[in-house]
Amino acid sequence: MAGVIRAVGRARARGEGRARPGGTIAYLFVLPAALVFALFYLWPALNTVLSSFFTWSILAPWQLADPATWQFAGLGNYVEVLTDGRFWNAAFNTAIWLVLFPIIATVLSLAIAIGIWEISRGARALRTVFVLPMTVSLTAAGVLWVLVFNPDFGVLPAALGVFGLDGANIDIGPLHLRLSEWLSNPGTLELGFATVNLVNLSAIMPAVWALTGFGVISFTAGLTAISPELIEAARLDGANRFQIARHVVVPQLRGAMVIVAVVFVIYALRTFDVVWVTTQGGPGTDSEVVAILLWREALAFFDSPSAGQATAIAVLLSAVMVIGAYPYLRSLLREAPE
Amino acid sequence: MSGLRRSIGGVWWIYLLLVLFSILWLVPVMTVLMTAFRPLSEIRDGWWNLAGATFTLDNFVGAWSEAELGSKAINSAIITGFSVAATVTVGALASYAFVRLRFTGRGLLYFLLISTMIVPVQIILIPLLPWFRTLGFADGTWQPFLGMVLVHTAFGLGWAVFMMGSFMAGVPRELTEAGQIDGAGHWGIFSRIILPLALPGIVSFAIIDFVFVWNDLLLGLTLLDADHAPLTVGIANLQSAHLAQQDVISAGALLAILPPLALFVALNRYYVRGLFSGGVK
Amino acid sequence: MARGTSALPSWKALPAILLLVITACTGGGEASPGADGGANGESDAPTESGDGGGLSGSVTVVHAWAGAEGEAFQSVVDGFTEANPDVQVELRQVPFDDLNSQVIQQFAAGTPPDVVSTLPGLIHSLAAQDLLMPLDDVWDGWVESGEYSEAFRTIASHEGTAYGVFFKGNINGLIWHRNDVMEELAIAATEGWDDFIAMLDEIQADGTYDPFAVGAADVWVPTQWSDTFLAKTAGAEVFNGLIDGSVAWDDPAVVEAYTELRDFIQGYWPDDALDVGFTDANCAWASQGEAAFQNQGAFVNLTTPANCGEDLDPESDYTFFEMPAPNDEFSDVHFVSGDLFSVAKDTDNPDAAKAFAAYLGSADAQAVWAELGGFIAPNATTDPSVYPTENDRKAAELFTSGTAVYDLDDAIGGEIQSVEREQLAALIASGDVDAFIQAMVEVDERVRGE
């Protein structure tokens, strides 16, 4: 972190004349923000970290000002969390999200963006169809998809039924599809060391539906930046549509793909809304992701003071995200206005 | 501009695929529209049975009053409206400071703000519950709203400064220098030169922030009681109850979807432009 | 480059400013929750309590009843507000699956309702943090007048002090069915477990109906089944031992009960049990003709017409028989449950809140709902004629007969309850009894220590 700050400072020094010394006025401009940020973000964040080293319950919360109520646990909460099978189950489900969601959403949005780019008429209308769901909250998206999964009047079971596939058991190697009960047991995948309940996909689908639009927008922007000469040159060389797409277009979009994938990964790590509304982490804990476990540790497990474990999970989750997205963070900072 | 179609034929199958796909993409929307605007008894065998379809607004009435989603929609409006206003105001001021001024701690504060774009909301969630209580925001008619607005503002400042800052940085130096020569102080430059020119960026951000706050579930679920809960929490609770009230839930979901959707449709290009200055929350 | 020549403090002074702001703000806020008992605006001298005309103000009540049951509860509340016209009772309904976390959240936020629906497990946790109002004086009166037995008082107490009142009683393990379906299947009444299994085999062979409709999408539904099996296979002692921790989850009797349950699930449950919710399952046997039976509580008597068709008549269209015991020895063990209510210690209106809670425990209040059906009054002085249908009367009789054990996961609460609900869902999907037992042993150890 020190390196980053130094980088910013160096940049600042280089752009010597750009920002004027602020003096009093600077502080007045930034004071409201700093105050709100400190009180409602920094302090709670610090509190989360500090309180993760204590044992406490949400009904008798840890308070910095009241040492008498402290029950120091050192790294105890972290040890409990990291040795808890349920935590690793949640981490596993989150890992499923981490792998599947960015891949599906990125590939899909890439294909859609390129497809739309290739046609002339109706591009705008088509793009709108894929982009509009971004305004829908993940909660509402989940509700919509629960309707689609409904065994009695949902489109998915009905459509499958037309082909006689509703409830069909299809086994392909380690993949056992059941094609029914989308919200509890649509199928399993044997991975040797674990069996993945595909119900996670039922929560991932609404998220893909809602957030693919972001990829479409990003890739569309990237596509418009590709110089036509490159394409012309390839065409003159006799390349067909596919080859051009594969060898010219996609490499040019690499930067956008990274950004899109990173954003999707960040979302996957902290997903709560859509899982909460579709499966509530169930059946049992088959789709319980880290964010849901955290919430339960804080508010539902009241028979033992587990809020310390909840905050420990929050710290772990944040650490993973900051470390994992560090390069992204650096690139954001490099764009810092000087 | 799509450079391929004129020179290479065979674009019809791309059209076909795209149209098919977009139809699939619209299925959830059709589902909710049908389930919300038709009586539940008609939907039970599949909303695609259009024979004898009737149109009804009863589900909305039920959602608004019996399911009490009306008061929750109003709560959402209050929270979102004030949050966006506060975030834009506070954020614009701060953005100007980051872009045009130098002050001690600028680098550190900027770093902290930007990191909120990556760190999940869970990092602040749990202590906020007792913290609200200490600050007196847990009780009362307007206090919980104030607390939520402040939390959303704090959480949105990183995005605000990043997005609005980049737009402000794009204002040509000549203009600000001209203002300085004319004797305008920082406030003058900010209000009369920077703000009007960075307005598109500010509007972009406001839209994105609106969508984000309006659609929030976790903060509302954890910090607010039934009287102040936003629409998202209302819908989530209806869903967990498994009451087979799909008609009411659909109407409620539409109520939740419409405001951000309308905003997007009306101000489409701002939204897209805003998203381009970085990733999405 | 010029630093700090201005008069304003540099950013390092921000923390000091913040501290000032914080202390200024906390001046008006509440002190730390719970630890200092009763220093927060509670009136010390109870004025004219028990004098109906003297009560005023508002009382917020959180409960988990929706639909027909919600309306029934409203009628009960109306009875109170008629007698106490100056009191406004504000009802707030939360989804039952989330009752625990919603209640905890409200108490943690310092804004609990005045009166709240609780279960014994929740009562223990809240009382341990000194968040509930003791109700011993109310119970003294009740035990004396024979309205409740000491056994009930114990369930509603934490460490010897009563913190809850009983409102709604319920008995579970009832096999609900339509009369005409039984006729159609030409089934004679069953005596004992083997007959019961034979009957189910017949129904399955016949194929017209699924033996059971199960609403396992609602996490509490599988516990209706597991507690029935536990009570009638392992008996009351083992059952209660699990609640108070004296019996371990890997006790052979416990393992046997859950194995029995697993076998039953795999034999007679529908495949989509985990996808279907209680309401849909209710109608699957009551009006949709998909299943023959549903194993549920007495409240189904009320929910069935409301959910599945008002033309359904509890007297003539549908009834129940109690599930026979897999272990004959325990055929008179009945698995009951109930809804209790507690009063928040920090309530702004202690007199009205307490009076409302006392009202809920009274025979009068319970009679109001009892008359609507699907409700068993735990208050022993309730007039038996209030029960409108034979179904309700039968259920009420069972409630007070034999040996009653109270809903296991409700009695324990907290993480163990959460884990049990989840592990049951896993058991349903996988059939792995060992994994279930292992998980329960682990969470038990984790929460209760060795």
C-alpha cells in the first residue's frame, strides 16, 4: 500500500502545476465527504476488524469504549472459522460462483456484443434488450427467475416438457442432470473430492441475466475502438467472419475482457441478494455462499456468541477481494485525476 | 460501425441467433408482466395460454396495501432520493478538491475511497447495527432514514469521486485558468465553470447511484425495521414466506423495477457513458 | 508544496473532530444494550396495571402468521382493543422462516417490538441478555387457578424465571387426508405401524395418488416429520434429553429414529418434496388430488379452506388420524408445539404490553381463535365447546392426553436449530444418516461445549 501512495505522490509531483495548493478551501470542500466517510465507513470497517478478535454476540455487541465487556479471543475466531466445515462449504459454493459466473457472463456478453456489432439494423434495439436488466435489482431478478423455475407455470419446465425433457434424468459422465426441482436439486456433478449440487446454477442464472449487459456495453465500446483498417486488411487476406472475429477482434478486446471479468469476479465474491431470494442458501447449505453464512453467523445463530466469527469472515472476504483485485485497484488509482 | 456485413454475406443467421436469444432474454420480463397483470387463477396453467386472458390491476392494489409494499416503495424513494442528493453534493465537492487542489492526506484519502469500490459492504455491515443504536439512528420516524442516507453516501463516495473526478479532470485547464485570471476563487470556479461542464458526468453518476441504492438489499435488511424497510426487503420477505402469492410478488417486483428502468430509458446515454468511466459496483 | 500555513488544522486533526462529533451525538442516544438493566426509560411504578380502562398508548406486536392465520390473530387482537379502547395494537408480520433472525435484529438494533412472538430457544437467548420482561406474577396466578401446569411454565422459562406466555397450541404428527380419497382407496383405519406401512404400500402400488405431499421447501416442514419420528421411536426421555443436552445426538436411540425417518422418506415421499412449499403441499392433497396424505399440525384445519378453496368443509371433507408409532412403546407420546409471546424489557409501554401478553395467555383470547378452527388452546380452562369442528376437538384432546414433548428445534433455537433444519434438507436429498448425525454432534459440541 505504501508503494501505491508513493506512486500517487510521485505522479502528483510530476504534475506539479496541475493542482493548486488548497489551503483552507481545500479542506472545506473535502470535509463533508471525509466526515461522512470516516463516521460511516472507516470507523465501522475498523470496528469490524477489531471486533473480529473478540467473542461477542450481536445482542451484546463489542464496544471500543467499554473494555469491561471485552472478551478477547485473539485469533480464536479466525481459527474457528477456518476449521469450520460449514465455512468451507460456503467457500466452495462461492468458488463455484467465482468460476462459473464470470466465465458464463463474459463469454455470453462477448458473443452478444460481437454479434450485434456485425449487424446493422436493430443493433440498438437488440442491445437494449440485453442491457436493460441491469437496472433490475438482483432481488427482483431472483424473484423473476423463481417464477420461471416454477414447476407448475414456469417457462423452463414447460419448455422442457414440450421436448419431453422435464424431469428427465440425463447422465453424462460425472454430470447427473435431473432437469427438475430447479430450486433444490436440478442435478449434481461428481468432482471426485466433492459433489457439486447444481442448484448453485439456479442462483447464477438470474445474475447472468441481470449483469451480462455490463459486458455487452463494455465490449461494444471496445469494438467501436477497433480500427476498420485492421478488419479490412484481414478481409483482404481472405479471412471469413469467424476468423476475423477470432484473430483480430477478440485480441483487441483483451483489455475490456479483463476489466469485465474482474468486475464479475468481484460481484461473484460478495453475492447475497440473488441467492437469498432464490434458494436462501438451500437446500440445507448446498448453495450457501459466504455472504449468507456471514449474515447468519451475525443474526441467526444466537445460542452462542458468533458475531465475532461473522466479522472474521467479513475481514477474510475483504482481504481476499483486495488481494485478488489488487492489480485492478492499482489501475483504478493510476487513473486518478491529477 | 460493423465493418463486416457489407463485405461478407451471411449475416442472417447471426440475426436469427440474436433475435432468438433476445426473445429468451425477455422471458423473465414477460413472465412477470403476465403474472402481475393477470389474475393468479389464469396463470396457474401457464401464462402463455392467452385465450381468455384478462387484465387486472388487483395484484398491484394487493401489493401496495395488503402486502404493504406501498409504504415500502415510499421508504425506498425517500432513502434513494436523499442518498443520491447527498452523495452527489458531497461527492462533487470532494471530487473538485481531489482534482484541482492539493492538501495533506489527499493521496491516502483517495486510496481509501477508491478501495471501497472493491471491498464488499460486509466490511461495515455488522458493527453498523450497534453503531446506529449509539448514534440514535435506530429509533424514530426520520432518524433511521438519516442513518441509511449517511451510510449509502459513505459507501457511494468512492464511486462518486472516481467518476465525477474523471469528468472534472476533463474540463480544459484554459477555462479554469481564465476563471482564475478573472479573480474567481475556488468556489467560483467550482460552481460556475467546473459544475456546468462536468454535468454529464454528474448526471451519469447520479443515475448509477440511484440504481444502486434503490436496488440495495443487505443494508436495508440488516439495519432497518419494518416501518422503514425499502421495497427490496419487502419483496424478499414476501418471497421467503413461500405463500404461493406469485401475483402479488410479481406486482411488487414490477414496482421495484420500474423507477430505475424509467430513469435508464429516459437518460440512457448518460448511464452508458457513466459506466464507461470504470467498472460497475 | 506549501504545507500547513493555513489556520485550519491539517487532516490529522480529523480524528479529534470526529471524537467531538461522536460524543455529541451519543449524548442523546441509548446506553449500551442490556448490560445495565432497566435504566432506559422504563417506568418503575406500575400504575393501575390490570385495570383495563386505565391502559393506553400503543403496543407493537411482531408475529409470523400470514393469510388466514393472520386474520385469525387479528380477531384475537380485536378482542383486546375492544376491552381497552385506548390502546392501539400494531401488528407486524415477518416470514416464519426468518422469525429468529428478524427478532434478533430488532433487539440488537435496540428497537424491539413491545410484544414479540417467541419460541423457547429464542426466549433463552433473549432472557440471557436480560432483554425480556419477567412474567412470574402472571404465571403465579395461572398456575394457582389451574389454567396452566408447571410443565408449561418450565417451557416458557429461562433459569427459573418465566419470560413467555403460551398462546397457540398445536399438535403435530397428524396425517391429514380427504374423506373421499380414503373411501376411494378403500382403506380401513390403521392400527399400529405395520398396518400403516402396508396401507402406504398399497397406495403406492395403486399409483393414483402419491402417498404424501410434503412442503419441504419451507425449512420448518421437515422438522415436523423428524420430531414425530423421534418422539414415537425414541420416546419422551430421549427427546427431552436432546433438548437439555443430556442425550447425545449419536445415541443409538436417536440414530435409530433418524434412520427410520430416512427409510420412510425414501420409501414414501414425493421426489419434489424440497421444491414444494407448505401451501402448495396443503392443496396437493386437499384440492388438487395429487396426494393422499400430508403429515402436519392441527393448524391445517384452518389453512386448508383458506388456501385451497373455501368450499372445503373441515367437518365432512377432510380429517386426520395420528401417525402410529414405529415403536409401540411410545404410541402415547405426542409431539406438540406452540407459539409463545414475550414482552421486551425496554418497552415504552410496559403496562399495556404486559396486559396484552397476559390477555394472550387467557382462555378468552384463545377462545376467539379456537372458534375459527385450526387452533388448540393451551389454557386448560378453555371451554371445550369452542372448538367448531370435530377435527379441532380431536386435536385438542390429543394435546392434553398422554405424554407431550415440545417441538425440538424450537426449544433449542439458534445455531443448532439452523443446522438441524439445513441438515434435514441434506438428509432428504442424500439419505445419509451418518452425515446428519455427525453434523449435529459437531454443532452440539460447538455450541454447548463438551
